[in-house]
Amino acid sequence: MGEREWWRDAVIYEIYPRSYADGNGDGVGDLTGVRARLDHLVELGVDAIWFTPWYASPMADGGYDVADYRRIDPAFGTLADAEALIADAAALGIRTIVDVVPNHVSDQHPWFQAALAAEPGSPERERFWFRPGRGPGGDEMPTGWVSEFGGEPWTRTKNADGTPGEWYLHLFSKGQPDLNWTHPDVRAEHEAVLRFWFDRGVAGVRIDSAVLPAKDPALPEVPAAPGPGGHPYVDRDELHDIYRSWRAVADGYPQPRLLVGEVWQPDAERFARYLRPDELHTAFNFDTLARPWDAAELRASIDTTLAAHAPVGAPATWVLSNHDVTRPVTRYGRAETGFAFAAKRAGTPTDLALGTRRARAAAMLTAALPGSLYVYQGDELGLPEHEQLDDELRTDPMFLRSGGVDPGRDGCRVPLPWSGTAPPFGFSPDGRPTWLPQPPEWAALTVEAQAADPTSMLALYRAALRIRRAELPGRPMRWLPGDPAVLAFTRGDTFSCVVNLGPDPVALPPGDVLLASGDLVDGRLPTDTAAWLRTPAPTQ
């Protein structure tokens, strides 16, 4: 695989820095902790690590409210720590990807603080979306839009004399004011930030909420049925010029840097536009993640995904979870096995044994598909969602802004268990409690415990990624005919993947079993189980 295209078949591991490993003993994950645990990623077999924001931030939204892109948050370390980590990982053959959040900054960012101190109509305010209110006295929001976190996306300011002032737009929390991408300062600053990190050896950036930064300057209301490009702030055509300029920056390096978009876009044609040769290299595919554990649904998702990418020659990406989503072990054990933010509710029953069996099969399914694979930290351990967190410990805006109706995302962000039989399970060097508490029953799920168990989830991931790297890069995929409740396909002439989602065990095609997510029954593949086979090469 050429240096220019390493990302086409890469396995990329997502690190949520607060919860990977603690190096200084304060109960919060940090970059020193990551450096000390890089061996885990080498043994797992990943090609790159993607860090959610590690920048200076008030943490109003888990670091996605960035106050300074050129400074590491003190909770995680220093810029020197980040540079050392990038170098250490590179020496081990692991590239580093960092997050960039173009839609907004923190309300503590110097630009926004200057805007608050300035008068209405001032140049400082033009970098954001300040508007007078509607109605008598300007007491009504400038638009009727709804925040991505629920509730109101506008907050009113106060004038210097204490009287009510203008409103500012924040599609997320009020601590995340939206940037005005028609302003040249905004474009220039983000291109400078890209260069700042690329110059330090970062191999690429993941672009948060990539369909949101551009706004219709008139700020109209959202139409009942917006046509393509017709939404006032989602998937606007102006975005593509922004990402073309980013691609020019990325391609300007001797080893071109990767651009990965978080593109929530159900329209396949509109989705593919972001992946044209002069824009982003890849984009997250959330469709498969959101689908239920059903053969027809998953096959349709796979077909749709591959078809969407084909016209632009971009590789698909596959992901089962991330720092925003209910973990697969919990999700697949529920009556409703798909995922939608609007449907998340506390107290939803789950069968963890069933969920674990399905999550093992799902891991093998996604690892066998053509394209790149993302693994969220802890999924390789089969961690379930921690659903018993006390409400006062939850910090996620989705929980807080919904009044607790939405349980939020804290349950998938609990610190990893490394070793030992009781919390903090080796997460912190001196045993200090973790910033979010770990459940005691994770004792059987530590890296230490699973490394010694050849049947563990960790052992399955290690084996799957080793086989994937050796067998699959560049090989085409072809569906095999048969039972519609079974997903069966080949990669090239000598590799097959079979996943049984039906109620009864099924026969496997001819070949030697390389790996299975569960025990076979009389040579047959049980329900909710996957197998990889080396199949005989076709005769000439």
C-alpha cells in the first residue's frame, strides 16, 4: 500500500483522552498515560489513532468547545507531550489523527471574548452570528431553529450597561458559539491550525460536524422539506469550497495528510460530493452503525455505502460505535438493536450475553468489509454501556439539556479497565478514583484478564486485525448466494466471511476456518455468529 493511500485499508483507533489511561495519577486520562499504553495498540494491530479534542477547553462539551487549538488542555498535558506522543507512535508504525471543530469555538476563545466586549455591528462580532432579537424589545430568538442538543440555539447577551443585548447562535451548547464562515479570518485561521498540526507530524484531521459550518447569511427558518442544499445550515453547497481549500493544504506536504469528515448525510449523492478527488479523502459511515441487527438491513446498508463511494473512488469506512453512541454490547442486546439519538432512554432493558455474542459477530463483519475500519476504545474489550451512573456525575449536555430524559453519552466514556480486580483497574498509577466511576463487574473485562484468555473479545480483535492486515487489503468483495438471513461474501478468490443472523445453525462453504466469533455446532455456524474461511482458489 503506497504512502499516499495508507488510509484506504487502515484500522483507526479512537482515543477519548480523558478515559484511555492516566499518567499523572489525578484520575483523568492524559497524554502521558497514552504514551505509556501504546503497546496495547501495537498488539491490537491498529494503523492510526484518532484523538478527540485534546486542546485547551472549558469542557462544556467534552472538549468540543475549543478555546485554543495551539495549546493542549492542562488536564491532558502540554504541547511537548503531544509532540512526544506523535513521535513515539510514529516510531511504532502508528499515525496520529486529531480533531478539528470548524462549526464553533468555546465561549472562552479570545475571539468570542472580544466579540462580547465589543459593540453591536463591530468587526469582532462579524466572526460569529450576532443578531438582534425579534418581537417587542428584541425578546424573541432571531430564528425558530432547534439546537443539535435540543432546546434553544440562541443565547442573549448583555450590553455594557447591563441591558439586554444581541443574541448569538450556537447550534450546540451555549458555550459553543457558531463561527461565521463567510468571514476571511475564520477561513485563514483554520488553515493555519491545519498547518500547525501537520507541521508537528500529525497524519490527518477528523472534521467534526462537517456538514454544519456554512450558514445561509439571511438565517431563514428551516423549510418543512428542504431540497438538496436548501437547508439554512446543513449540507450547504458553500462547504465544498472550504474543504477544497483544506485539501490543498493537506496535499501540500511531501506525505499528503488525510481529511476525514463526520458527515451525517442520508442522501447518497450529496454524501459522495464531499469525497470528490479534490475534497475529503474519507467520511464516516454512520448508516451501518444505526441499522438494527438484521441481515436485510445490514446488507442494504453495505450495498448503499459501497455504491455511494464508487462514483468518486473513495474507500468506505465502517464503524460500530464512538464516543457519542451506545456501546454495541449493550445496543445489540436490546429489543430495538438500531441506534438513534432521539430514541435513547434510561432504563432500557438489555441482555448483555446476547449483545456480546452479536457484538463479536459484528466486529468480524465490519473488519472483513472493504475500506477502513474505526474502533472506539473499549469496544475491543467488549465493554458495555455504564448505565448506572448517578445523575450528579453526568456531565454531558445531551443529558443536562433534556432534563435527564436523554441519558446522554457519559456511559460510553467511562475510563478503560487495564488490570486488577477492583476499580480503578490500573487506570491511574496510584489507585485514585476515576473521573467517571467504573463498574466493579468490569474486573473480568480488563486488558490484563482478557490477554490471558484466548476466547476473550480482546483475543478476537487481535486475531481479526492480524488476519485482516495479512489477507484483505485491495481485495474486491462479492456477495455469495444463499439464505437471506445469512450475510456471506468473498474478498478475492480465497477469503470468505459468513455471518448468521437467522435462528438456526447454517452450513459453512468449503474451506478452512481462520477465525470464528463463537464455537461451531457440529461444524455449523450458530445464530449471531461470524466465521472467516480460507476457501479453495478457483480452478483455471
